[in-house]
Amino acid sequence: MAIERYNARVAERKWQDIWAEADVFATKNEDPRPKYYVLEMFPYPSGRIHMGHVRNYTMGDVVARYKRARGFNVLHPMGWDAFGLPAENAAIQNKVHPAKWTYENIATMRAQLKSMGLSLDWAREIATCSPNYYKHQQKMFTDFFKKGLVYRRKSKVNWDPIDNTVLANEQVIDGRGWRSGAIVEQRELEQWNFRITDYSEDLLTSLDTLDRWPDKVRLMQRNWIGRSEGLRVRFEFETPSPTGEKTIEIFTTRPDTLFGASFLALSADHPVAIAAANGNPALGAFREKCHQMGTSAAALETAEKEGFDTGLTVKHPFIAGATVPVYVANFVLMDYGTGAIFGCPAHDQRDWDFATKYKLSIIPVVLPPDAAATTYSLGTAPYVDDGTIFNSDFLNGLTVDAAKEAVAKRLETTMVDVAPQGARQVNYRLRDWLISRQRYWGCPIPMIHCDDCGVVPVPADQLPVLLPDDATFDAPGNPLARHPTWKHVACPNCNRPATRETDTMDTFVDSSWYFARFTDPWNETDPTTRSAVDSWLPVNQYIGGIEHAILHLLYSRFFARAMKATGHAGLDEPFAGLFTQGMVVHETYRDNTGQWVTPADVVIDEIEGTRVARLKADGTKIEIGSIEKMSKSKKNVVDPDEIIANWGADTARWFMLSDSPPDRDVIWTESGVEGSHRFVQRIWRLVNEAAPFISGISGPALVETPTAAAMTLRKQVHKTLAAVEDDIERLAFNRAVARIYELVNAIFKILADADMASDDSMPGAVSEAFDVLLQIIQPMMPHLAEECWSTLGRDGVLATSAWPLVDRSLIVDDTLTLPVQINGKKRAELTVSRQMSDSEIQAAVLELEVVKQVLEGRPPKKIIVVPQRIINVVA
RNA sequence: GCGGACGUGGCGAAAUCGGUAGACGCAGCAGACUUAAAAUCUGCCUCUCUCUGGGAGUACGGGUUCGAGUCCCGUCGUCCGCACCA
């Protein structure tokens, strides 16, 4: 009787309905079992899910289903990162309200995710654009404000003078606004900031505790925070000071090279530079030039180092009578250190470039280890490595480190104008987090500007500050700022007319605490419920893209600390385990006019070993290009909906887990999908073939003396089970997949070879094999597993059934086949019993024909027996 | 420029500790079944030689070791992050 092919479309819908009806993935906070929180980075509702989502959410779902089977109370929620610019762009282009656009996208994408059969607790779904979510965010903002974690400050922004709007760095292309094409200006605006730098040191040192994070991500964060230890040094003016201050303070990490100082360089925004420009039009013009310089990476890279001699001079701290000229330089940043540096051209590339250009002296003070002080001279480059200090008075002979210490000690105790001349300082590259956005579709910053009371937070009982529904998007600028009535409000303090803050928050704020909200999204009065948030967090396993390695993860770590400081949560680190998955990539195709062609329109043949692509429609030859990240611009995208409709969700899920290690990119190929689908059908066929023999049996139902064939199968089943457990625990899904293929191949062989009717130990063993197989594929291909489970007449749904137990006695073998090497090359194999001693094994090895031949009667120099592994005879 | 990761068949890869290199999948080749195709099944599938056997082989060149894909040094290449942070 022919077995009908597995109909994924029908079966998947059926099981999704059954799970939904029984509400099997709902999670209760009161459940007493041990908790496990698995979370994938929530999506931006762009319109449709893409293959990257399929991969990300498949991985998370495998973990969730596996942990559930292992007896954990699993929290596996989903939500929407729903504020952001694309919704506003859609409003401008298509005249559709951002809310309507966003919620329609959410509806589409929710249905797509449901078609994947993910084991999500949809009751906890949140959208960050919902007032139910952002009112809590506003509450926390005001709490942060009261704790001093929020402040306002003038900051430089990219300003588009045509659209009258602030642009994100990504919206500035070649120095011009992406929409208007206007040359972007740097403007100073009052902007809201989170004081993330309060936690610089903690965010840095706590990275060491995150041992279940990829080293790569931790390193990236470490570099981003950028701690450096140095010395602030005050140089006394020799010329009159333009500001009245008696000194200029610089920051350096190389105080050991002070004797090589040949200039000071100030930022264009340094107070001394500003003051000196008064009455010095040329310097004023130079400052102006510095301001016009773009902030983009490209602009910085090409910009040449330039300076302007202010004519001012300062005294060298150690060399009596020596003076140092003061420049303003375009490469010195005002917001790092003190906005001023000293230059030692002999030992720093940048200072070297500057000194060469302006013909300043270059005095070497660090001697390389193998150089002689009397003959040493620099070549055409600075010497930046370690060495011994010379040309430096009291530092001569010291190492670089010792000299740093000596300089610090001396300057700390030298008084200049009632303060020490030097002070040790730790600096961080990390800046405070600027969250102001002059946008409509974001969380309104809940502050009110009152002429009399200043900036006042909106009282808790007046939250949320709702976005107005009737904003207009047909003019440039911030819709909130130009709304006729929205911003006008009474001051909460004095009740006089005041105005609302019209900035909204960076959408990274929304995603910095959503994982906490999931723990009790039903709390109407507070952002979090302490009992829930403290027991669920930290997230046991967080899974997402490497592109969030720095910002999202760092901001979330900051938020956890800020929420702790304001009593909204009780822990520092939000994510105990982090996994960054690779991208989904695909070949690219182009027609003879150079236009990109989408994979769905292409057929591939192999002609004499060469792959040839043709247009499906008319057979036109298509050029096969490089493999790249799926992107709309290159059209190398595959639509998850089509894949699921054609092959089923299980096939797509299985493919995503196969072959490539999850942290690497996976190449999506049509033939690979076909292979995955073949496997789905193969399991279905096997189950149906075996069903008549085993459907009544539950468990191994062993006879007293099972046959060798039955025992071999049972051993393989339990070895596979143990290996798959291990693989899933370490998210090595590709290895688990390979083990499962092996098991299915073995079952296939047994069904073909064994005589089920006459070997009465076989039905039990085969039955057990299928039970285990279906349980271990359940996290990966849940619908197929359920359908097979029910075909075999098993009780209940697999989604809620317990993981099978490994029988440890079955995973150790009584006999082992060990490779035998002679002088490190494999020459034979030797089958020994597990109990055999080393000396017995050695004796057996010497009896082997090949070994005798090589030794020719002589005794071996050595025999190395590595237990359970290998034998090496050294002849 | 600085920092980091990686380099294994035609392709994706596997090889927890230094112990049989290439499991598993994809592609390909040959065959069976079929009127035929699809599906399915069987076998082959690193290179090479004087082929019932041997030799070489994990980017390249050295080293440590009884034994190296794995450890160390150097070279080349690819990818990623940061990029005037003093």
C-alpha cells in the first residue's frame, strides 16, 4: 500500500490550532517549577518577516521547546519594536498614519510568525508604540530624572536646513541630507541625555561576569567603553592668558614623554581657543573651518591634520626656562579628556605628522631596548613601543611604566596656583547617551518647560503623555513641535501656561527594557512587578544579531542598572547568556542589462560540472554573482511565506538548523531546502511503514534476552539522545541535526534488514527508537513530530510531553575498536574488551602481523596506550 | 593604522582533552525500479602512484611531541569591529 506524502500545509495548521486551543504555551508566573527565560530580539514591524527572523526565532524556539520538555517553566514571549522612522516615512509617502501602518504590519507579521509554529506565549505580546507600554517608559524617565540620571545639554547635531530637521548619522550621505540633498550643518541644540557614563567602570568590569556571552561581543563593548588611565597636567602660561586662567590643563596617557613635549594642541571649542580668537580674526576663521568639517567617518579619514599657532606659550613643567607653543588643532576633541593635549612627536604618529608639518622640534626620550643613547636617532617614523627613558633628567634610565609613575608622583605634589600641577585620571571613550529625537513616532519625553519653574517632569498621575492622533506629516520638521495645540499645557507646579517637550525618545530606549516588561505585561500601574521581574531576570538565553553587539546590549545593561537605582528591578545584568546568530545569505543574479534578478525567477542547471542560471520565464541566461546578505537592493531575498507555503514551516526550520554552525552565516539554497524536505518525507514514510508493528507498544517493552540487532539499535538511540541533549544545550544545532540524520539512517536500515515478525525483541526496540526520534525532533520540526506521534497512536501532545531519559548503561560499549599506529601512522585496528588492562593490550598489539613485520623481532622502543582512544607503537 | 576572529574535499561542514581527518548534508557520477519521468532504493565520491597495496594531504614555511587540523613562531589571505580618544 502506497503511503501518502506528508501534507505539511494541512498538518501544520492542524497542530497550530490544537496548541492554541489548549493554550499549551501560556506561561504562569506562579508556576513552581524552575524558571527558564529564552528571548529572541524582538522585530521591527517593517511589513513582512524575513529569513533572518526565521533563523533567529527557530533557534529560540528549539531552546524553548527543549527546556519545556526538560521540565522548566519556560518564558518565551514576543513583541514589537514598533516606534521608529520608517513609519513616519510611510506617512509622508503614502499618507497613511504611522499607527495604522505599524499595526497593520504587526498583524501581518504576527500571522507569519504563527505560521512558523513557534511556542510563544502570545498573551504577553507587547508593542512599544502602545500607550500601555510607553506610559511606563515615561514613568521611568521621570524617575531617572529625579535620580539625576537624565539631563539636558547642548549637543551638536546634524541639521538639514531644507527639511528643518535633525538627521541621524546614517541619514547623512556624503555630507548631504538623504531626502533634501541639502548640505548638512552642525548645530547645537539642547538635547536630553542619559547619564550612562556614571556606570562606565561598572559596565566595563561587569563584562567579566558575563561568561555566557561571546568573547567577541565583550571585547567590542570593552573597546567601546574605552578605559584609559592617564594624568591631567596643568601648564602655566608664559604669555598673558586670554581667559584669566593661569594654566591650561591637558590630559595624557604618556606623561613619561613630557621631556619630549614640543607643542600643546587645543580643540577649536576649548575656552582658551575661543578667547584667543577674540581680536584674532585669522584664528576665528580657523575655528570656523574646524566646525564645518564633517563628522562622518569618511570626512575624518580624509581630513588633514591642521593647526593654528595662537602665539601663546606655556612653561614646561620640568625644564626651567623652556617654553612650549600653543596651537589650536582640528583633530583635538573637546569632549574627551580636557580638550587639550601636549604633543610628543618622537613617540606618537599623529604628533609626528603635526610636528613635521609645522616644523616643530622632535626630541626622542624613549630609547628602544637594543639602541644606544649616544648614537640613537629616529628614522622617518616615531618610535611608539616600550623602552628606556633618556634625555629626561630625573626620569633617565627608568622604564616607560616607572617614568609614568615618577612623573605622576612629582606633579601631584607640585603646587601651581593653589592646586597640584598633576592629577591622575581615568578617562572613558564612552559618551552619555543622547536620546532626543525631533520626531513624531516615538515615546514623548514627559517634561514641561515653564518660564517660571524651569523644566518640570510630568507628574505620574498625568501620564501617559499621549501622541496626538491628528499630527500632520506633509511639512518638514517635527510634527509635534508644529502641532497647533498639543504642546500647550499648564505647568504642573504653578499652573501657568507652559509648553511640552516636543522631542521623543531614541527607539533604543524602548528596546532597553522590553525584556523586563514581558515578565508582567499586565501590570497597569507600574512598569514592572518586582516579584516577577526579579524572579524571571536575567534572561537565561538571549538570541539575536551581532549588529546589536554594542548599542542595544550596552543600553540594556545601563537600563538594568538605572532601573535598580530607581527601584524598578533588582539586578544589574539583564542577559546571563547571549548568542549572536549569523546572517542568512544567498547568491545574487543579474541579467544581461545588469539588473538584479530575484531567485524566485531563476532556474539553475548543472551542465558539465558548471552551474548555469536561466530566467524561468523565457530561458534567458543569467549571470550568477557573489553570495551576499539577503537585501532588497540586490533582490537576493527569499520570502518566508512562499517557503512555508511550498514546503512547510518544519522544512524551513530544519534547513535553518542544518549544516552551518548557528553563529556563522548560512547560505540559503533551493537544493538545500529540497534536501530538508526530503528528510521530512523520509521520516513520515518510516513512521508509516513501522506503524503496523509498533503502534500498540509503548516504551522498549523488552523481552528478557534481546537480540544483538535490537541491542545495537537501542545503543544508537541512547547515544543519539545523549549527544542531541548536549548539542542543544550548547546551541550546536547543526551537530544535533547530523546526529539525527545518523539515527534515521540507522532506523531505516533496521526496518529494511530486520525481520520484525520473527525477532520478538525488535518491535520494542524500534518503538523506543521512534519515540526518542520524535521527541528529539519535536523542538526542531514540531508539527511533523506531532503528526507522527499521533500516527503511532501515542497519547497527548508532544509539545507538553517530557524529554526521554538516557539509559547510561547503553551508551558505554563492552568492546572497543582502537586504531593502532606505528610511529604515528595508522597501520591496523585492534578490537579489545573494555576491561582489558594496558599490559594486555600491549601484548595483543605485539601479536599483530604488521607490528611484527616492522619490529623484525626487536623490542619496541615504547608503546603508548591512550585509554579508549589509540595505541601508538614506537619502533 | 589599532584590536579581534578565521583559513579543512566541488560546496556547507564535523573532528569536547593533542589521539583513526573529512561524520552528516548538498551537488555530482554509475546502477536498480519505470514504457518514460518524478519519487524511491543501491554503490562511488580529498589528491596521487607502478592500484589485492602505497604515498601525500587541514592556506604556506618552520618548531614542540610517540603523535599536531588542534599547541608555539613566522608569512600570506579572508572577514569583522574601532578609527584622530591624546
